[in-house]
Amino acid sequence: MALDLLAQILSETPAEISADRIAFDGSDPILPTSFRIGDAAAAALGASSLAASAIHEQRTGRAQEIEVDVRGCAVSLISFLFQTLNGEELLRTSLSNPTVDLYQAGDGRWVHLHGGFPNLEAGLLSLLKSNRDKEALTKAVAGWNAFELENAIAQSNLCGAAVRTREEWLAHPQGQALSRVPLVEILPIGDSDPIEFSGLNKERPLSGVKVLDLTRVLAGPACGRTLAMHDAEVLNISGPNLPSVETFVVDTGHGKRSAFLDLNELNDVDRLFGLVSDADVFCQSFRPGHLAKRGLGPEALAERRPGLIYVSINCYGHTGPWADRAGWEQLAQTVSGIAHESADSEGKPRLLPAAATDYTTGYLAAYGAIVALLKRAQKGGSYHVRVSLSRTARWLLETSRVQEPLPNLNVLPELAAPDLFGQRQTTMGELVFLKPPLSMSVTQPHWVQPPEPLGASPPVWQD
């Protein structure tokens, strides 16, 4: 099944990448769901590795074989649950938050609130006139019509969405907008001469490629981590006052250095412009329009740095009436029909047992970035790569289901097979982590740089 999904990805993008040298070991069911989330993640990660292999072959003339572990790819969708730091689970319990949950509105429909960061939580509690107590939130949401609450949340620039069936979402203007775009969009946004891959003697596919990663939780960071897996130099830029979740920072921080720049300060914006002048890839997941106001939109940066690959990741898609709404993994599942189809025996909607649209969208973004680098080398140009959590959710809904899914049991101990995990020393201590769940016969994927705390490095390129 993963091979069929891979064929779909390759068929929608303008690149001649062959799947002849890739094999998939295993298939769903791996996690307790009928959705083929392991196969989909394996296909997306396999696509990015095929594209990286194509770059390596251009550099060296050497083709290579790729084998993708579907079980490992499924585990990668919950990899943060398995990592330990100095022998302790890394903040798993901190992920519990009553403002990030499903609640039933007064009309009987369900709404997923998402107060994942302090400002979002405070805004939701103010809107609902509630305190941070599950019983109080249940009562508060019950006083609303689901769609009226959804609109009020959006108008307040907060995060939350009403549960829809797949058919309702397909009929919605935003669902219709998503039906008109491919899974991975690669759009020309400027002219440049071809930029060939420098350093033909480099051993790994993306050696010498510089990536600016201005993303948080979780799809965007997964994109940068995937590029780093093939030796791209990834510099994460975060704001010193932006909230974060440590377990996700560590999980997606492999292969990256991390620096602080405050985009509300003109001097720091100028420093970012300086980094862009030498960058190959600029990846961002800010609210739509946020960076454009600072001169950091795709066309502006492509004019400043011809040949730039600009990657945008959001929740609901980049066109349509909801394009400017912020959202999260849970909300993509909520609106698309996934949560409705996954409902329990009493009809309460449920989410998938993994961050399936987040990580998979990150893998697809990395694939799009690498294909755009190939296009730049062949034809020149600057490109805008666009992916969204909701478009990935639609893809999952379009695939066939597992006929006999695993029962809804705790499968984590069974998945924690020692062969999937590595151990290394970091500045924070001894880290146990999920290794890249694939092998390549010439350039084995791995991360040179261990995760580091946010802001631990200066905002400069290494060389």
C-alpha cells in the first residue's frame, strides 16, 4: 500500500523521480486505527528520500537503494512519546491541557478547542467566560451553537473548530478549495539562473544546502529535521518570547542549531535578511500574512535572494476563505471528517492515535523543498512550496482503510523495539530517540547535530 501512495505523491509533482529503487518493509495496521497512517508516513518519507537520492546521483553519478521501515514511520508519528532524557520521559504529562479537547455544544455537535499556547488558552477562557476546569469548560461550550462558537473563535484569532463529516467538509467552501490543489504545491515565484549543487565531492545529498527553519510544533520542524537527515545545514530561528513545548523541541530538533531573533525588532529582521542572502530554503509556519508585513513574504524574499525555495505550512490550506485561519493537527482532523469517522461506540468523535497530519505534512514539505532544489538546478528559478495539514487529512481520507484494525489498546510497549532507537549525548544530557526509519545504501540518513535548547547558538551560518 505504501508503494501505491508513493506513486500518488510522485505523479502530482513536476519531477522525473523513479520509484524503482525503493522498497517498503511492513504495512498497516501498526497503530490502532483503520486509517493507513503508517503507510502514508512511509510514502511521504520515502518520497523525500528518493528526491534526495536523485540529488546525490546528480552530484556523484551513483544511484542507491532505499528501504523504508513502515513500522518505524508509524512510530515516528508519536516519536515524542518514546524519547527519554537522562532516563526520564520528557514531559509526556505536560501535554495534558483541558483547553485542548473536544466538547459538546448546545446543538449536540462537537467542537474541538485548542488553547495549546498560553495566549490561545487565555483567549479561549475569556471568550467562553470560563476557568481552566474541564467541568466549567463543558458547561460553557454547551451554551453555544457549534458553528457560532467556531466563528467566534476565528474572529478572535483563536484556535478551535466544529466537527464535520467528510461530506460536510467536501461541501464546505474551504474543503472545495482544497480539492483544487495537489498534495504538494510547487509554484514558480521568481527567476534565477540555474544553481547547481555545490561541492561535487560531498558525500551526502544535501551537504552544503542551507535551510532557515522558522517553524514550531510540529509539521514545520519535522520538515527541517527531514532535510537535516540528509545533511542540510538547518538553522532554527525562534523568538525569545515565543512559547514552546520542550518535548516537541527536542523531538524535532535533531540535526539543527537553534538561534533567537525577535522579528518585532528591526535590527533582528535585518540580521534575518542577512541569513536569507545565503540560504537555499526558507521554511515558515506563521499565520498567513504575518511575515509578509515584515518584508519576509515569498515574493519579497525571492527578489532579495533569487533561487530561494520558500516553504509554507499551515492548517487549512493557502487558498479559500479559511486560508488566514491558524490551526493545529487536531483541528485538521476535526474539520476534515477524520475525527467523525474515528468516533467511539457512543458516537463521540475521536482523534487518530498519532500526530499523523503533522509529521506526514512535514515529510511532504521536505519532499517539495528537495524537488524544488532539483528544478532550480535544472532550470533555475525561485519556488514556493505549499502544504497544509487539512490537505494531508484529505489524502488520508481518500485512501483505503485497514479491514481489521488493531483494537484500541495500549500498543506503545510493543512498538518500543530497541532496533528503532538510538542514544546520544546532548548538552541537556543522555537522549534516547527514534532513529531515521529508513536505510539508503550509499548515504545512510543520520543527524550530525544533536538537539539543543532554543537559542543555544548564534544566528550565523557555520561557515
